[in-house]
Amino acid sequence: MFQKNAKLAILEKGSRIVHKKGFNNTGIKEILNAAGVPKGSFYHYFKNKEDFGLNLLDYYAGFFVERAESVINETDLPPLQRIRRLFSEFLSFFENNGCEMGCPIGNLSQEMGDLSPAFRKKLEEIFIKMRAPLEEGLNEARQKGEIPDSLDTRDTADFIINSWEGAILRMKVQKNAEPLRLFDRMIFKDILYQEI
């Protein structure tokens, strides 16, 4: 039981530090001190720092995908409103945190995407995982007549993720949530709510 908890502690504490400081500016010793585990524990679970980073990406992605699936699979609202609720929750999260730090997956894409083929491959896999629940929600919206049959739901889900990540990047620069609000208006009032 301790072993499982030690790995989770390393990922949990490491995720916070990396999110705040970046991957290259975070040392293994700093993570282990924060997690309260010995150095040997790190190398028991991770081959090296890059392997830790790849596991960390799965940890970050799991949070987004689990939340997205949970919100999109609720039946209390029509599909497009559920998708909008998901991004509204994240907008509130960023506002409550001073519009700082951004999306850890987006941050690592910018920091590591050009430096590590293994990171680049893992990041692309994660963006595909992030797209899946949105595509599912858009397919349901199409079946219920909320969006045109001609709309490619996979491309639209990719566009939404890409736009969201760009809005978060701009939010970090402006230090306010207006880019996220613009994302909301454009996606959910102009692009998806069309006359059918």
C-alpha cells in the first residue's frame, strides 16, 4: 500500500511544482522533499526525470478527461450546454486562481514539445484523449438536432481544444479571464449555435 501511495504522492506533489515552475525548472530532489519520500522511491517508479514527466502528463490528462466525461455524460442539460458547463467550470477555476499558471498540458506542450520526441508523442496522445469526450458530446448534439449534420464533430472537438489552449495562453499574458470569456462567446454563441 505504501508503494502505491508513494508513487501517487510523487505525482501529486510534483504536478503542483511543475505546474507552477515548469518541468525544466523543477528538480527531482524538490519533488521528493515535497512528497516526503526517499530518493530510491523515485527511481523505483520512474526510470528518469523524462519518464516521470510522461507519467505526469497522464496524471494531468486524467483529471481533465474524467471531469469532461462526468459533465458530458450528465443528462440534466442538452449536450451543447453540458460542453459549455465543462469549460465554464474551468474558467471559474482559473479566475479563482488569479488567472495564473494556465493549463499544465498546454504549458508542457510549449516547454517540451520541441525538446523531446517522447513528450511530443505523449502530448499528441493526450490531446486525442481530451478530444474524445467533446466529440462524443458533439455527436449527441448532432443527433438531437443542436448542430448541423454537416459539422465534422472530430474536427470541431479539435478546434475547441486548440482554441481553449490558445485562450489560456492569452489569459496568462493578460492576467484576466477575458480571453476565456471570448472563447465562450465565439464557440457557444457564434460557432455552434447556428440556425439549422
